[in-house]
Amino acid sequence: MIQRESQDAERMEELILAAVEEIFRDQDLQRFLDWARDAIPRFLEVDEAELTPEELNRLGALLGIAIWNATPLPAQGYQVRPVPTPSAEQPCLCGSSRAFAECCARAGDLPEMPTDLVWELLLDKLDDSAIQDAVNHQAIPEHLLSQVADRWLDDDRPGRAAHLLEPLFDRDLSELDGRYEGALDALCDAYETLDFRNKRQSFLRRVTETAGRELQAAAWQRISTSHIDEGQFTQAEAAFEQALRSAPDSPANALLEITLLVAQHRDQLARERARFWRGKLRRNGQASERTLDFLTHAITDPQDALAATHADAMDPMLLKLRDWIEAHHRRPLPTYDFERARGDAHLFFDEQLPLFAEQDLPLPPGTAPNAPSASLTPPAALKRIERAWHRSFTASKPLATQLSSLDDGDIWDSDGWLNFLNHHPQAIDSLDILDDLTTAIEEHPESRLPWLRVRLLRPVFLRAQAILEHSMEINGRHQLPWSFPDNRPLLRLLLRFSRQSAEEGPPDAAGALLEQLINLNPEDEHGIRADLMNHYLRQHEDEKAVALARRFPTDVMAELAYGEVLALYRLGHTERAAAILHDAFGRLPRVPRYLMRKRIKRPPLNHSHGIPGSDDQAWLYREAMRDVWVSEPGLLAWMNKQTA
């Protein structure tokens, strides 16, 4: 039934647009009514066997008059020119040749159509000069000016859009109802594009303080969404709660709550809330078919539901890349070779001490602490594809241990590399190409969207890990040092994967990836040992924390130096903990002060940010781990005594 209603609405929209186009031809009422009596019944697919010719004429004429009366006429400054109701003796407008009193007057008042409905359809069809003419004549209903603003925003004219909309809100905002939500969103979009951050915040604050409940809810929704985009979930939840108070039955709040939960990777709760909202909105009848479809999808897969919802607004190139990844990421896995190091490099890496004893650190599949060092080498056919790929994909590899590419042009400006992928499905087998794709994705403006990361990045990361494990099953376990350039694409992929896993949870998954990385690359140029140490301490894996610290006995990372102290204290080895603390305090003396004080001012950011021994380093460690230190009874008092 809903589908039938939707089809009927679409047919009516098509009819109105066809009728308006006919009116615009010469804006002559009589010629339009001649057209309407003939065309409208056929357009509506009326069964001629059920109505007489006179009834068909009446249907076409009366519906045509309703459309004419609601249509803004260019020759009249885009104002309407309604047909006056005939007097009793005048000929009826339906064309029956009878007097109006003896014909359609008996059916009651002439049918009416909202002018707003015609404007909504017309604004998508008028050219720019006609739109501007209508704006100049102040003919467009105020609450529909948002459609004009959206159009100008699409044309990269945010200043013009803001100038159009600002007067709407330069009044008592309590006068505005929910019809102005589109204008609020469009004005905020314009401010964001213009980088008028303070102006946008001031505007939204004013709306939340003085507008009616519907606009207040829209403003709080906008504020919550901004916090979600910035990863500020506590603030986003607070704004969502305000939006919910203002409009508890708003379908927009349903979408916002699911978005907020998915952004935090709380997918199970998102499914439960989607089920709740679907039932609630079905009962009160306030949701569109599209909203209910989204909630139904979210009950099964909330990440995919949000990706589908935003597909229309996403960069088409991202969608093409998503489709390519989904089509090919399950291909059979290739087998990489491990080219053993030769000469001095071979001796250096193979003679390193083991990273961990087997009993101290159970290893993830495919890694081993004493494995020989090697360079990961793709099959010959893949090497040829990679050489061709780099002629299409011109962005540089990240410099040194960074994860962003050099500033040598936006790879998203052209799609030649996407065309290459479409012609080479086997490119999904190349770790080198997968490394480039993750760099491109993460540098796209929309890369922080959680559902996009799940749909694009996760399959790539999982495939890279699967290629490694498959190759090690065949060729044996090896270390893959960062110093060998061929290993860097894989190590970058796994490093990115560990960071995404840390955001998504659960902790064990991220921890396993960190263990895998540090065993593949024991020199740890990326400093992931700091994250691994904090992970161990949060999970109360104190023996592993001590083993990790012993591998880097003079480390200038606060996480290693002081993490060992915490682990030993928990294990009851207080004498050893005191000795390690004395050594750590000698290298990094500012850390205890920042840990022990309940309140302390953040140091100003400067060039020493993160430099060993700096206030910034001590502050960052406090921010990351003070809650763990505080939770250990007596620890901070003991530290205070030891460092006094």
C-alpha cells in the first residue's frame, strides 16, 4: 500500500510539472485549459470506460484550474493569478457550454492546490536567471528559500547562500516553525564552507536559546553532529539529549542516535535503538518510508545502513572504490616470498636478542620473536602490475614513518587510477597498491566517517593481514624490519589497522595487532611499544608489560619508563619498582609531578611537544594513563615518597 501511495505521489508530481511547463509556454489561461481537459485524464491514466466524456473534461479542467491558481507566473513577477470564480450565469470553466450554476457550481468550491507544492517542484527546474528574478520579486515562500540556498551551495556560492538566508533569522525566532529547519541547515553549511566557525556557533546558540521547540531540536541536532565529526562524543551525547527533550518524537533524532552510536562502534546498542525507534515511529505515523527502511536496515547492520543513507551525498569516486573493493577483496590469496637479508644487515637482524620469551608473550598467528629477517617480495606478475600502477597513481609514499603522503597534488582530482583498478582486479593482491589506497582514503575529506572506514578500510586491512599469514604458512615465519623498504607497505597497513581497531574495540583485537607489529619489526621505528605498554597495563597484563620494558631498558618514552614501575608495583616487586622509578625519574623527572597532582595546568603547546623530558610529554602521559595510576591503591603516595 505504501508503495502504491508513493507511485501515485510521483505521478502527481510529474503531472504538475508537465502542467506548469504548459502554462509557462505563453501563460494563456484558455489555451492551457484546452490542454488540461485533454491531457490530464490521460496523464492520470483514468479509465475512460468508467467516466463519460463530460466527466473527463470536468476532471481535466478543474484539476488544471487548481494547478493554474497555484502556479507563479513569470509575466506577473512570479506571483499567482488565480482564476476568478464565474458568476451563476457565466459559462462553466469545464467547457460544458452550460452555465456555471447548472454545472460545476453544484460540486461545491473549486479545488485548491497549495502554492508551496508547486514552488517545491519548480525550484528544481528553473534556471539561474529565473531563480534570481523570483528572489528579486520576493515571490518564493520564505521557508523554501533553503532550496535556493542548497542549489547555490552546490554551485560553490556559499556567500550568496548566506546572504539569502540570514534575513530569515533576523527576527524573533519564536515566530519560525519546523518548516525553517532546511534553512537552518543550509545557513550552517554556508558558514562552514566560508569557515565562519564563530558565526555558526553564535547562530546555533541563539536558536537553542530563543527559537521554538522544533528549531531548537534542529539546532541541537546540528551541534551534536558537529561534535560527532570531531570525535567529541561526550559533547555529542549531551547535545543529542537536548535535541531529544525538544522533540522526543522527531525522526531526525532517530537517525542522529544511530549515527552517534555507530560512530562509537556501539553497534549492538545501535541495533537495539533502531528497533525501538522503528516501533515508536510506526505507531505515531510521523516517519517517512525512507526513515523506516533505514531503521529496518540498521537493525541488521547499522554501519551499512548509514553508508547506504549517505551514498547520495558521498564523492562518486569513493563509491566507485568501495564497489571495487567489495567486488574483489575475497579473491584467492597470493603467496609472497621472503627474501632473506644478506651480508651485514642479515647478521645484524638475525643476531638480535629475542623480543619476548614464548612463555611471556603468546604470539599471534604468523609471527615469531626469533624468526629470520627478510624482505617481503610479491610474485613477478604483481611486480609488473605495481609498476603500471605507479604510472597511474602519482601520489608519493608517506615520508619516513609518517602515514600521510607528501603534498604533491590531490589524488582525488582525477580518476585515472580508479580506471586502472577497474581493468586490473588482481591489484587487490598487491600490498603496495593496498598501501596507496589506504593513504588515499585516509586523506579524503570524508575519511573520518565511521561507516566509510568500515566499508572501505577494514576489508583492505583484513586482506593485507590474510596475505601475510597465508604467505607465512607456506614459507615459514619471518621478521619484516622497517629498514627493508619492501616491508613498509605491509607495516603501514598493519599500523593503520591497529589504530582503527583501537578506536572500534574490543581492546584484545588492537592489542593482538600491536603484538604482531612489534614482533614483525622489533626495532619499532613507529613507537607502537608505547601503545602496547598502555594496553597491557589497562588489561592488567603486568608480566607482559615488564617483558616489554626489559626489551627497551633505557627508553625515553614515558610509557615504557614509568609503565614498568606501575607493572612491578602491582606484581608486588616494590624494591625493583623503586629502583626502576629512580632511573626513570633521572631521565624524565617531570612525569611524577604531572601524575601525582589532582589538578594541574596544561603547558602551552610549543616546539617541545612530545620531546623526551618536556612538560608536554609529561602532560600527554598524564592524559593517557593517570586514571590507571589513580586506581591503584597507595601507588601515587608511594611515588611521592620515592621522588621527594
